[in-house]
Amino acid sequence: MGAIAGCSSSSTDGPSLNSSSAASQSKTMNSQTMSSGTERKVSVDEAAKLFKDNYPETDITSLDLEKSLGKYVYKIEGVDDTKEYELQIDSESKKVSKKSEETLDSDEQNGVKRKEDKLDLNDLLTIDEVSKIAVKEVGSGEATEWSLDKDLAITYWEVKVKDGQKEAEVKINAQSGKVLATDLDD
């Protein structure tokens, strides 16, 4: 999330204060192992709850799980009626490595961006479930990155699958598991 002209921005690195004021919107998942064999102790639900604990009056607009400096990190973005927030969370230790916020553009305020981009976090398929669907769709490989996003009112997982030098991105409905699109790169 870069600074946008005319927007104020602040960023804080370091541990966060964790309150228990917000409840996760979706079912609880236990510690999981990704298809790469990397143990991840923090589930998507726990990461979303940590975001809501830090920013209670927000809606989550994107959630990514990707490798950064050899570790898997959740990058979660959300909005309220005036600001956009970002939180990065280590998927093993639950440590918050980055917090930032910036003022929304005037045309995105008063609930506009919130309504357009709010993710449906109810009954989400797990990362393991969508990884299996994505690898099956491509034929072989290993799921390496996951992004939860929204398009045309559908919340979907975009899963990156690598097989040697080949790479594919598979979009999967986050609740039903239906494959929406597959993009193969050679």
C-alpha cells in the first residue's frame, strides 16, 4: 500500500496490542501445514481476528499469505469510512511486523470503498482445501501463494501454483470451491 498523493500516511513497525474486542466472522481452523510442507500456526481466521482486534470498526478488503524473507506472512488490508489499514502478521509466531494506515481518497470515503471491497469471510474454504483444488486444476505442482479478494460481489481465493519453471494462478470461489479461472504461464 503506497502513499497516494493528497493522503496522509503513518506506519508503525513492531508488536501490536492485542485486545479481544472483535470476533472472527468465520469458523475456527487449527494449525495447518501448507502444501509446501511449511507449518503455519496462525490460521486465516486467527489472522483476520488479529486484524479486527487492532482495527475493530473495519471491514477486511484483502488478505494475502506469501513468503517474505523466508517466512510466510499474512498481509491484511481493511477500511472504515475514512481510512485504509494494513497489518502484516508472521504466520508462525503471530507477531505483527507492520502496521500502517492512510486516509482514503474523498471519493472512497463514507462507506463507498467499504461497500465495494468488503470480503465475505463466512464459511471460507481453508488454505489447504483451495491448495488441493488449485493443484488438481493445474495437474501438478505446489501452491505457494494465496490471496483472498473480491470481484463482481464474489469473494475468491487466487492461488499461485508452481511446477518447476511453470507457474499458474487459479481463482477459486472462497465458499463453494468452484474454479472461476485458470491462468497458465510457461
